[in-house]
Amino acid sequence: MQYYVDGFRPGDPDVKAAAPGREQPHGGAIPAAVDVLIAGCGPAGLCLAAQLAGFPEITTMIVEPKHGPMEKGQADGVNVRSMEMFQAFGFADKVKREAYWVNQTTFWKPDPTNTDHITRVGIAQDVADDQSEMPHTIVNQARIHQLFLDVMKNSPTRLEPHYGLRVVDLAIDTGTADHPVTVTLERVQADGSPGDTMTVRANYVVGCDGARSTVRKAIGGKLHGDAAHQAWGVMDILANSDFPDLRRKCLIQSAKEGNVLIIPREGGYLFRMYVELDKLNPDERVANRNLTSEHIIDAANRIMRPYTIDVKEVVWWSIYEIGHRLTDKFDDVPEGETTTRNPRVFTAGDACHTHSPKAGQGMNVSMGDTFNLGWKLAHVLAGRVDASLLHSYSAERLEEARRLVETDHKWARIMSAPPGESELDGTDMPRFQKQFIENLEFTGGLAVRYDPSKIIAKPTHQHLATGQILGKRFHSAPVLRLSDAKPLHLGHVAEADGRWRLYAFAGQDDVGTKGGAIERLCSWLENDPTSPVQRFTRENEDIDALFDLRAVFQQDFKSLNYEDMPSLLRPAKGRYGLRDFEKVFCVHHKLGDDIYDMRGIDRASGCLIIVRPDQYVAHVLPLDAFDALSDFFNGILTPQEHP
């Protein structure tokens, strides 16, 4: 974390200096017009708002029908990919400190000697070795909301939600480019009844307003899919039990009574239970059954025989039915008009895809949606790219949502299926354990792979970095910072600030001195008028305002001289022209964690890895591929006028 670049400021460095006159609308004042209006303060909406809050030139408004932030319940699983994203927002360490870490998952099946009882049949590692530097964590969704709210409130714009407001309609004027979306908002009274209405004009609207999304309906979107006609209960409880695995994630299948999923929660005592209840008739809804928390507790005790659970406090509970649904569009542009019209309205999270909670993907995929969208909106509104880039949001996230629904559909069916006879004789791994292990990359959030496009290059030079896959997230690894010998993860230098990362890995004998490949790359980037740094960085910006170049060397830090490094790796920044000492790294030989070996970096020639602002690998190139580097960014960014 870097601060003081524009002068010393006492106090918490997470509280950014306020941008004078750029405080964002919140509280009682309703603006006439905003750049982005976000509907819904769930994970998707807050993730987007937290990103946009960092840009004082963008006016953002986020509305929520409830009269305050969430306090408890709903989602709790945070996969490793989301934890990597939280690192970019600056609060991953807080989550790691507070949360329960899912290190192992145990599997329970009917005991072959007495099928009325369950017995443990397997234990699996929950996060594969070197899958991520982050753990799989469990923490109250409300806590995640608060951490995003803190980022917003501490940002230069001091953004806060407008509570007690909901979107009831919107209209798009395709004949104007000036705030073409008119949004009708309605006040929600304390008793839930409707109050007065008002309108706000917006350049863009993002519907993060849940499965019954008004925004989705306003642009003609519909959720398509099916329901499993299966009722499940979920409850967060404080309880005593003789069940031995209460502090490990457990998947439990009984012979006749159904299934249970146990998720230990933060704090050491609380835990969550997903409990299978009754099958529903094809035309029946959960509400028709009048099920209560007592029904959940009774079912859990039947399933978990011979063990019992003595519930002392039910913190939160709900009854739901499994459904898998997906909308046919994530934005407002009709099929066939994508070449003539750019999106103005988007949906994200449950507003465009719903599924079961068993694989713990709902909150994670929702945040992934808006982490993808946020930097694109920021680029468009800042005039750095053409608005046609916004088509890539639906193209990329719709495909991932399809994969999510398909995988979760299969997993939910396996979780609800009765045990097969072959799985009770002890000769084979249970089917649900096999599927769990096969799904580890998916459930970790790491199976996302975007197809080649304008912002994901073809894998022509993938052999130069076989462990950094084009279209997948940048896989961090340990390095040592040269200036102060601090060990850290290379991926942790990337903040959620809308910048592109350029990671230059030096070849075998390159030490950064004149004539080497790193020096030639830096000199070209800094001085050549055709380089992206020269073409796309604005006159009044720091040289790394858009492109954050970092170099990694193979030598021990004692063999490298910081003062010999190219000037672009020692840039002067801020109003005082202070030198940035944090651009140069080397292999962490002391621990034996060699990033070149771990991520398949070509030792002889090195390479350049281009990473998007949302942490996905966009290109892998030789260090001297200047024309290809120019061509890639020329196809994305808009040249900036220099006086």
C-alpha cells in the first residue's frame, strides 16, 4: 500500500483524501443526473459502487429499497477468486482474520452395517495446493457488504447509498447520448408501502436488484430455466452436538431422510446447515408448506442419526426451493443491433442468473459480474475507450453464467440424489465426493476463462508463460521487492483502480542495465511516440496512471542494483515528483519459491504479461514485440490529445 505521494496526511491511510467538490450524492439529496445509477446494495451492486467510488470524475448513485444495510443471513461462502479480488480492494486481510477457513471437507454416507445411521467415508482437501495464495473463507454476507461500504465511504468521493429508494421503471432515449436513461424511483416507507416518486437521468444503469429485478423486466429480459421441486431449509445456529465434524465443512447423505450440508461459520461457534426437506409437486411452491425452523431442526436430526443437534439459538433461517435460471441478455441491446447500438442498461448477479446455494457460488459470481463491468464503465466514462467495449460485458459474463448454471444443476442433482447401492459397499468413492473433487477449480472461482476478443489476445506466445493462461486470472506467486527486500505476492500490487498491469519477466542474464531486454522495453515505452504509454497517458497524469509496469528478475536481490534500473521502473510521481521504489522485484530464493518455475515463465528469453484491470491475463508477448504490444492497445484504447 502506497500513500503520501502528494504530501503527508495523518490518520488512517485507508481513508483517501476527499476530492473537493466531487462528493457523490447520498442521503436525502436526489441528483437530477448521474453517470451511473446502480439498483441494489447486494454484493454485485456494492462491488461495482466500490470500484466507481474511486473515480472522482464519475458521478455514481446506488439505491436500495431497505432502510439500512444488511445485518445477517443469506450468502456466506467466499471462494479463493473472490479473496484475490478483495486483496485488490484492500480488505482481504480483514476477511482472513475474521472468517472461518475451509481447509477440509468431510463426506458422510449411510453406514453399511446400519443404514439408519451415517458414517464418515472420506475427507478431501478443500483448496488444492498452489491453487491460490488465498483461503476459501466463510463469513457473513453482511460483513462483506460493510467492507465494501467502508471502501466507498473512505474513497475520494465519499460515496454512500440512498436507502429507502427502489427503481420502479426506466426508459431509454436512443436518440441522445446525454444521460439517455430516465429512471423512475419510488420512496419506500418504513412499513414497506410506496411513497412519492421522482426521476433521475443516467448515462448508465446497472440492475443488481435480485431475481425479481425491475431493471431486467424494463429491458425485456426474462429468466429461463427449471426448478428441482425440492424444498431445502437453511439456518445459522448456535448449538451443541455429539457430531464429530461440526467445525469442518461436511456433506452428509442419509439412506432415506435426505441430505445435509454443514458450513462452520466465523467466530468459532456459529455454523450453518442446509437441510433437505420435502419434495414439491410440480405446481407447488415452498410457501404452500408453511415450513418453520423447527421443521429444519427435526429433519437435520433425522438425517444425522445416530448424532443429535441441540439448538440453543437460531440466528437466521429461511426455506427455499432449488431453481436454475438464466436470462437471455445481460444488457438492453436487442439481438441484431450490437453493431449499431451500444449498451446503456445492464443486469448483474441474481438479476440475470439464479441457482442453488450448495456450491457457494451466488455471491462470488455476482461480484465477478460487476468486477468485470466496473473498469469498462470507468474507461468509457473517462473517455479512454469507445463505448462499444461495453458489449464485452454480456459476451464474457453470459458464457460464464451458462457454465455456472450447468455445473450447479449437475451438482444439485447429485446432492439431492439417494445413495446408490454401489456406494454403500465400501469399494468405491461416493459419487458426491468424486464430483466435489472434480469441481474444485470451478468452486474456487478459477475455471473462468474468457474467449479471445479485442481485450483477450490469441495464445500465440502462450509457451512463454505456460502457467499464466490467456483469458484466466493472473496467478500470483511470491517475489522479493528489490528496494527493501520485502517478500510479497506479485499479484498483490494490483489494486481495483482501473489500471492495466504490465509484468515484465527478465531473461536469463538480464539485470536491468543498458542494452538488456528490460531496458530496451522501458526505453521504448517511455520515449517512443508509438508506445501505449505515450499514446494513451494524459499530459497531466503520472506516467503509470494507466499502465503499471513491474519488472521481475531471476537473480538474487544482492546481485541487482536498483540505481541501474531504467528510469521507467524508478518513476517520479505526484506533485513533488517523488520516486516510486516499488516497481522492481526478484525471485525469492531464500524460500525456494521461484516464480519462473511456479508459473512456467521462459527463463532464457523472459516475457511480458499484460493483465486487465480485473486481473485477467490479456496477452503474453516476447519482451521485444513492440509492434504487437502497440497493436493490442491501439485496438482497445483511444489516443489522448497532448498539447
